[in-house]
Amino acid sequence: MKIDTGKSPKALGYRFPAEFEPHAATWLSWPHKEASWPGKIDSIFPAYAKFIQLLSEGEEVHINVANPSMEAFARKHIEAAGATMDQVCFHYFPTNDAWCRDHGPAFLVNDQAEQRKALVKWNYNAWGGKYPPFDLDNEIPYHIARYRNIPTFSPGIIMEGGSIEVNGKGTLMTTEACLLNPNRNPHLSKPEIEVFLKEYYGVDHILWLKDGIVGDDTDGHIDDLTRFVNEDTVVTVVEEDKADENYEVLKENVELLEQMTLESGKSLNIVELPMPKAVIFEDMRLPASYANFYIANTSVIVPTFRDSNDDKALSILQSCFPDRKVVGVDSWDLIWGLGSFHCLSQQEPA
């Protein structure tokens, strides 16, 4: 169902809620692409199933699979992890890959509208055409809209969920490295991109960081860098080792954050989160970051990397989320796919 009023979601009163607001569900696309975890895909399923188990404690989990055999395979792993299976629902919506944050829809809400929920179907090109094919992934928002019977807005430009972060009150944060990359929307200027962000996410105020972390093949997604934990507080990753490749980039991000203000005019509260030591596999630095956590209804699920900073990062995040349990889940194998729990998931607001 499309809304064809000639008006944007913002003009119709819709907004994109913050991840820490209540969820109706989390959407996932079951991992099956061997090339995303070459030589390691079998080792990721225990951590992925643990993620689903934790989600199922507090909300529905909807999983896109290709067919009954993929469902049976997934079900076996999820049951072994002890998930609440009556909270888990499978859909035969085939995908090319598992990164539902980026190919899934952006769910919008408007408590005053007849249709209180809608979604944005952005176009998806696998981070600038890096990993074809992506035709099945690009259809996922349409499948979900039909299943939920909710209206769809289609702006017609490339946008990925991992590239933006909102506080739910009118501020959106992103990075120049990703959204201004010519492999996304080369025909759009920065001011033109801001118009799309405001009109389709229902925000008023855009904050721009610059570069992402080393090894991030998305060209600098914000969800490896800086995350809102409430409407006026961000956690942001920092690197203490001056010899590390990430040191200068992350230091510059903190300096930019210190100058920024929210839609209300208030300065940001900034909480610093350490980085793990470099995770290197087959001579390749992987984008390991504690910022790639996912905020669920009852828990905050954090990737850990068998590192001395794991416990420190969990403790800092627990102080940011006093009403949820913060749980670390080993992401050592998962990060070989160049993403973790936030990249793999998409929240559907209540």
C-alpha cells in the first residue's frame, strides 16, 4: 500500500523513533551467504542464535528465510540456544545476504494518523555496488510492508539504516564518508541529502561526523562510531593507542561532537567507549567496535572480541542503560563478515 498524497512522511506527521523506544519486533535476515563469511559461516550460528534468544525474551523476532529447509536449519540453531520460540516467526522472503539494518525498511510512526505505522523503502545497492547481486535484498521492505499491511514511502535514493542514528526528538547523526560518497547518490549535494533525511526520517536537525573506522566496508557507517543511548547522550568510540590507524579519526569525531548541539540547543552528553585491540584475520583489519550494539526491549546486546576491553565496554554501556541488562555476545567469528549485531538487525517500533 503506497501513500500517494504528494506529501513527505514528515509533512504527514510521521517520524523514525529512536532504537531505545519500545519495539513491536526485531527483523532479521538469516545468514546464508558463504562469501560473506568465507570459510567461517558455520561458526557464526551459535552467536547469531544467542542474539535471537536474547531478543525473544522481550519482543517478537521476525526472520527472513528463503524456503522451508532454511527455516528448519535456522529453527534447529535457535531452539538449541534456548529461545522463546513462540516469539519467533519465519517469513519466506528470500535475501542475498544477512544485513537487515541496511536492506530492511525504516519503520515510521504517527500516533495521530489513521495508519499509525508506515515504512520507508530506501533503495539499496550493497554499499555502493560492492557485493552484487542485491536484487532480493532491495525487495525486502516491500515484502514486510505487504505482510504488515502498512503504507510505503519510496524516496528513490540509496540509503542504509546503519548510516544514520537518531535521538527520537528531531536530531539525526550521520557521516560524510558514507552519505557523500559518490557510490551512493552522486547526483545529490549535501543540502539535497539533508532534505531527504529530514523529510523521510521526520527530523529537523542533522549532525555530520566525518570518517568511519578502518576496515569498515560501508564507507563509514555511524553505527560503528557514535550511538544515541538517550535523547541527549551519545556513546562514541575512542582509541587510546596513538599509533593505531583509528586514533586520529576517532579523536576528530570527539572534537566534532563536543561542538555539536541538539535540536533543543543543548550540548551533547558524550560518553567515551574504548575500542578493542585490532582484530586481524587473513591480514585484513576487521571493523570490530563495541558501538555496534543493538538496543532491544529488555537488553542491550553488545559484540565482544575476546579482548581486555570487553568488560570495560560492557560496564560503561550498563551505566548508560540502567533499565536493561547489557549482555556481551562473542563476535569473534561474526565480525569476519564485517558487521555485528546492529548491522544484522532492524527494529520495528511499537
